[in-house]
Amino acid sequence: MQIEDAASASNSLKKHKKSRKSSSSDEEIARNLRSFCEIIIEGSLLMSSHDRKHLAFDVLFLLLQKLPASLLPVVLSYKVVQCMVDALSAKNTWLFKVAQHFLKQLSDWVGDDDVRRVAVIVAIQKHSSGKFDRATRTKHVKDFMSQFKTEPGCMLFVQNLINLFVDEGNAVEEPSDQSQTTDENSEIGSIEDKDSPRSNGNSEFLKSWVIESLPSILKFLKLDDEEKFRVQKEIMKFLAVQGLFTASLGSEVTSFELQEKFRWPKSPTSNSLCKMCIDQLQLLLANAQKGEGSRPLANSTEPNDLGSYFMKFFGTFCNIPSVSLFRSLDDADQKAVKSLQAVEARLSREVMNLVTY
């Protein structure tokens, strides 16, 4: 029997070594990490005492130090973020300081890495329905957002927020089981609005946070004119598409003239969110006009005039067959639009003539 046990152990060890070699792929690492977090962190430690929740945060931070930013969503899962919200909402508990320390470690881990910064912001806002700062009465998300300093980092953040708005799968509507993240000594800091259903109210709040956050990032940026204009254009296109237009065939349209693909959420966007997009678009255009006026960009003959670019974008988008305006224009509106387009075309010709001269 001892010989058989030794042979069995030897075979098991050989299989284990082979499995280690085969599990070197990113997919296998992500699968193993997800299993560990679901079974050990969420299924055991977060369901127990404050001491074990403390241990859970310590283990999570140790994991983060060994992982790429792409795997952060596995670590900062829905239940982990909910535990953070509960702990930070109860300032008279011991776990409050533990959660604060974990956020401090998280901030140190992010450092000057914009990829990590984007991953952290998206994870905690996605799993708190955009209410992390509001629920915890802190400014952690706002502080993270104020630290973008480069155009690539800002563009990455803009694209991730757009995906968060458009992709229905990102708005996780997992039922809140507070028994899994709190014990008898905890105070629960709910992120839910009592006067609205969770599935609708929280999704709307998350999307409204995205709409408000996109233009607000421009307040913190210190970029040159060309970089800033490229960021403004991306934000403007998102607000214009989501606030002014709808797709009649599916939720995706490709513009060959603009050489770009545009998407909408599969479920219809509410009137209030469309209005919010329009309000933010107007504010974005107004703030852009407060600059030093239209000037040619360094590597282009086109002026960095956001208003002029918007009129061209609007005209191009209106000509896409499968796209229609969210609200039909009456005769007065159509006349005003045509007049604006004529003025914009004339001004563009004059600017080009000056540049050529």
C-alpha cells in the first residue's frame, strides 16, 4: 500500500507540474484568480468577522502587487466594492480605518500609471452604480480623476467611460446581499435610492455620472492646444451622438466618411439622459469658445475651433441613412440649422484663405 501511495503521489506531482506549464496563459491565470477570489475572498472572508474582512483586504493588496492592471476587475469585484462602501459609510467602526488604509494602498499602487488609474475608477464606480463618493462621503474618485496629466491617459479614461455607458453588461445589477459584507457590529451604508427601483435608478445614475464626468476631466488637464482639442473632440462626439441621435437599425453605425464606428446602449436612452447630454454639450462648446479663439493646429490647416468641428460633424451624421435625430426638427429649427451651417461654411472658407495667405 505504501508503494502504491508513493506511485500515486509521484503521478499526481507530474500531472501538477504539467498543469502548471499549461496554466501559464493569461486566460488560465485570470480563471484561477477569479476562482480564488470567489471562494476565499467573497465566499469566506467577506462573509465573516471584521478581522477576516481585514485579512481579505490585506490579501487583495498582496495580489494586486503581483498582477497587471488588466486583472484588477477580478480583484475589485462587486462584493469587494460593496464591502468597501459599507465600511467607509460607517465611520464609528473599526473596519472604517481598514478600508481607508486599503484605499491609501490602492492609491499608492496606482501612482502615475494611468492604466491602473482608469481600471480603479471604472471598477469602483461600476460596482457602486457611480455613487462611490456619494455613498462614502469621500472624494476618492474625484481625486483619482484629477491626476490625469497626459493625452493618452485621458483618452483611455474617456474610452472606458464611453464603454461603461454603452455596454449594458458593464452596469452590474447584482442583488445586494449585505449579510455577505457585514456582520452584527457593522453599519450598512446603502448606495441605493429608496424611492426608485434598483435596476433602473442605479443604471441611470451610473450613466449620468459618465455624462457629467467626461467634460469635467478637462478642468484638471494641462495639455497643449492640439492635445486638448483632440480630447474635446472625443467628448463632443459622444455627447452629440448620445444626446441628439438614434440608430434605426440596431445599436451600431459605421460612418465611412468619418472612418469611425458609433454605438448606442441596446436599451433606449431616457429623455432625461439625452437632455443631460445636450446640456453638457452646450457647456462644452461654450467653454471651448472662452479660449483664445480659432487657431490652426501645428500639424494641420484645420483650426482648433470646436464649434466649427461640431457643425461639420452634425451635418455628416445627419446624412447617415440609418441614423435619425432623437427629436424631429420643426420648420424654425431646420431653418436655424441651415443658417448655422451656411455661416460655418463661410467662416471656414475665410479662415482657410487666411491660413493659405
